[in-house]
Amino acid sequence: MARQGTRLLPLLLLLGGCSGASILRPGGPIGANNRAILLDSLAIMLAIVVPTMFATLVFVWWFRAGNGKARYRPDFVYSGRIELIVWSIPLLTILFLSGLIWIGSHALDPARPLAEKTPPLEVQVVSLDWKWLFVYPAQGIATLNGAVVPAGVPIRFRLTSASVMNSFFVPRLGSQIYTMNGMATTLHLRADQPGSYYGQSAHFSGDGFSDMNFRLQAVPVAEFTRWVSRVKAAGGLLDAPAYRVLARQSQHEPPKHWGAVQPGLFDMVVAQHLPPAPGPEQGRDDQPQISPGTAE
């Protein structure tokens, strides 16, 4: 037993390292509601799984060869009572799960603003190959592979893709959402407490997908204001020419920031006034190149 425990120790340590991004440790209201739906669904399904497993053991024990009290009925064909039990329990399970999903899908609609009086902070997100660009239109700054938001303040994310379809997901805050070229999606989240929240790409998008992650830092409101001032003071301009360079495929890009952003840059990406990147396969050296934005 001790030897087996030693073998399992590395696996337990590996799983423990994932706890910082666990959806079971929510950091905001959307994540908490997602966890509630997950646990409620588990309880509903266990209501049929556990009795079924218990009944299986009971039947095996009762109808064993050595039990003379068990009735052997080889001509048994039909029982209305058994049919009622066999069909009603799964139907009730499906009914409860459907109701839970129906209510949750409307209450947690990503485009639905959080019911708060505090105005949301808008953050525009562009998924690139293979990195994340965050633009703060009201503050006039931008960051790469990392974002800072004020804790306790609703965040309104507007998301698009500069290339292939991707998926934006901060597990502890909840509700992943897809990013698609030529359109913008909306996601409302909030981080209740200051902290570092792991974010990732949750949809395969090419060679650099596995390392396409970021850190979303939630800080007090006063600290967020000071951070914006520091980024502005550091300088740097993200305009259309700089964006075209940034949109080229690259991996393992360190976090960066720009103290000024060309107004309307995100909308230019959505409207494809800035041509979309060719995509993972088209961008490889061994693949033929096509003009950006040209459809077959």
C-alpha cells in the first residue's frame, strides 16, 4: 500500500496544481451560478445512478444460485408496475435536467448585463495566432497576454477573432464564449475579490493553442486607476500598422502593453477593415499563401 501511495503522489500533486483554475472555486457571481448548476445536475443524475447501482447489488445477491427463496419465473413477460418504474424515473430525470438547463441558459446568458448599479468596464478582446489582445477603449490603452480589471466592478467583454474561431475562458469567473472573425460577441463577468485568475483558449486553433493562455489580475479600484496611469506613462502606440505586425503568427509572446490605442481599432478588426490573418494552416511555410480575406 505504501508503494502504491508513492506512485500516486505525483498524480495527486499534478491535480493539486490545477486547483487554482478550478471551476469549483468560483471567483465571481457567474462562476458561482455555473458551479450551482453543475452540482444540481450531479445531484439529479445521482438520484438515478445510486439506486440503480444499489438495486444491481441487491438483484445479484437475491437471485444467486444458492438462494432457495428466489422465485424462478422463466415465462415472465410483462409487468406494468416495473414498466412504470423503469420509464418514469429516467423521464423525471430528463425533465428536471431540462428545466435546470432552460432556466440557467436564460439567467446566465453571456450577453445579459449583471444586475448592478455600478457601470461596467468595457474590455475589447481579440484572439490572435496565438495570443490574446485586450483593448480598454475608455482608458485608451491595450495589453497583450494579460489583463488587469478592478475587483467588484462588472466587466463587459466584447470579443472577436483576428483569425480562426477560438474560445475565451476564465474558469473561476465562468462562462466561456467563442470568438469568431467578422463578428463580435459579448460576455459579462465580475471578479469579486482581488487575485490572479487563469485564462485560456478553450478551442483548438493551431500549433500554438496549448500555450495560448493569460492572467487576468483583479485589483482594488484605486490600484486599477494607478495601473492605467502607469501604462499611459510608459508610452507606445497600437495603431493599424502596429496591429498588422502583431497579427502575425507567433508563440510564447511575453505580456506587453501600449499607452495609446488608435480609436476604433477593435471595430476595424470586426468589420475586417483590417484584413483577417490567413490562419494556422495558411500561415505555415509549407502551405500555399492566399490573400487575406479572400474566400474560395
